[in-house]
Amino acid sequence: MKAFANIRLPNGDAANVLIEGERIVAIGSELPRDAEIIDGGGRLLAPGIVDLGVFKVDGPAFRFGGIVRAVLMPDQSPPLDDPGLIQRAAYSGKPDIWVHPLAAATRGLQGAELAELGLMKAAGARAVATGRRWIADSGVMLRVLSYTAAFDLTVVSHAEDGGLTRDAVATEGETATRLGLPAAPSVAEAMAIARDLALTEAAGARLHIRQVTTRAGFDLIRAAKARGLTVTCGITPTHLFLADNAVADFRTFAHLSPPLRSEDDRQAAIEAVRDGTIDVIASGHDPRGPEDKRLPFADSAPGAAGAETLLALSLNLVRDGVIGLPRLFELLAANPARILGIEGGAIADGAPADLILVDADAPWRVDSDKMRAAAGNTPFDKLPVQGRVLRLWKGGREIL
């Protein structure tokens, strides 16, 4: 039996948290005499982060960032379109990290033939995902949504109309024009969202749009929620804190999918966090080495290493008064767990003891050369940040 003492919870309460085995058994003021006392030094004890949508199982980066549960995208080699691959992926983080794989919606993520969704659910898939791409065939997408509704699974979709974004690496605007980059209009996102929302309503399904990044997209999500659709959406810190001018010097670390948007869209994203339109903040962790990034911008691969900076960057939303700490950990932990129907994401009686001890004010500097990730391709290189995970427990066992 262990007891956390001298800690504060995200809601500001000072309380002792008692864990026995793998679970939290009490939250209160009394400390059992026989408990092992863990003194938090007045720091923040928070639920371990549930990161919805990583592209690589990257234990050292997850531990540094306080990620206890990593939701793995199906874009692997080979794609996660088979029950055996789902089972193997679910074990890939043991013993330190829970890995929750998402099943590929279609064979090979090609957007044509449905994968064995029911068998993959039985093998441990927590949701079904379209991967990095939008399913262009509306008939196929409707079948995906209809089957997942029957299997009580959420569809995690990528929202960019491929007919508009083909070969594009940036968002149309002044920056892309000045740099001569192949670009697509930001309306590609809204068009994809509008179609998927219509099909979700027709199928009576659950839809999570992994990244919404434009003002028009947020407007569609708000309207859908107001109509009662079961739709949620997420975003990454890159789209919250960077606009398309971050690629002005052809910085391939800022080559992302979807691409960085205008400053107006970025401000709309902050407002969408503030008003509750956005349900999840995730890292989008996608470490890419020199073979993918040390290339001309248009030839480089999109993606950023985000696991280590997820918490520190997201804490800026609290410091800036956009949201409070309780809301932040809803976005980082409780909501992702709820959307996927998994345990975790909360400090409550009976909940798994997936916990992080955080010094929310600890200063450090992002350094791509010193990151623990498989690759340090972060667009936030050399940025001073605050907030560091000091200790981490998975199911009551300390792993950091």
C-alpha cells in the first residue's frame, strides 16, 4: 500500500491519495500507518496522459512526457489491418507503457476494402482509424461507420479532402506563395469534415476527428454537437502555438499533416479550446530521422516528435488563462480515455493508479539534439518551456 502525501490535485485540492496494488483506493486526508509514504513536496499529482494518436511506440519519449497510455495509429509497417498485428501492437509497450492500437478501417489503409473490424476489436483494437489519409469513397466510409456503430467502436478520421491536398505540403496563403511551395486551400479540411459528419449522422455512428485546425472546421464541429451528433475532435500543440509562417525558412521540422494554418485559424483553435469545441489535445508523436527530414521541404515527410513537449506546451494554455488545470487534464487524459472506452485518465476511487508527479513551473529548454525520442524533429527546438514530469506510475508501479 502506498500513499501520496503533500500533493495537490488538478482541481487545486490538497489531499492524500492511497493506492493498493494497481488501483486508487481512497482520496482523503488520513494516512494509514502501514502505508509507504510518497512525499510530493507540494507538487501536482495528475492522471497519466492518454495520448490519442501516436505513430510510433517510443517508450523513452513517453516516459519523459508523462504519457502512460499511448493510442497507436494503424499507420505501421505493415498497417494494423489484421487481428494478429493488433495483438502484437498491444504488447509492444510492456512493461512500462499501455499501448492501445487502433484498427485500420480498410485493408492496407488504401480506402477501398473494409478490414476485419470485428475480429480486430476482439483482438484488442480500441477504435477504427482511417490513418493519415481521408477515405475518398463515400460508400466505403459509410460502410466503415455503419459497421463500427454495430460493433460499438469509434471511428478516428483524418480530415483533408485528398482531391484538393494531393501533392500539397502547405496551406495556401502568403507564406506558401512566397516560398513557392505546393499548397492546398484550407477549405479542404472543412469539406472533409462536412462529408464525414453527414455520413456519421446517417449511420448513427461515433466519430472522432483526430485533428481539426481551421476556423471553418471548428464551426462545423460546433454545429454538429449542437444537433446532438456523437462527434469529438482533437488538436496538437503545433497547431495551437504555430502558424504557417513557421515554415518561412523551409524548416522541414514544421512540415506537418495537416499543414500549419494561418494566424487567424490558430486563434480560432485557441478559442475552440476555450469554449469546449476541442475535446482532446494529443502529441501526434511522429519521430522522423534525417533520411525523412534533411531534404527539400516538398520532398520531406510530414510529422513532428511531440511526446516530450506535449505537457509543457499545453500548460501554456493554463498560464495564459485560456483554461484551468482540471480542464487541461480532461483534454490530455480523461476525454481520450472516455472516447475510446478505456480505463484511466482520472484520479478517482477505483481508477487505475496511472499517475504523474509534475513540477508545473520547472523551466527547461527544448533541444532536438537531446530529446529522448527516436528522432528529435520538433519545430519547437530551443524554445524555453515550463513543466516537467518528475515521477510516473503505471498501474501503481513506478517507471520514472
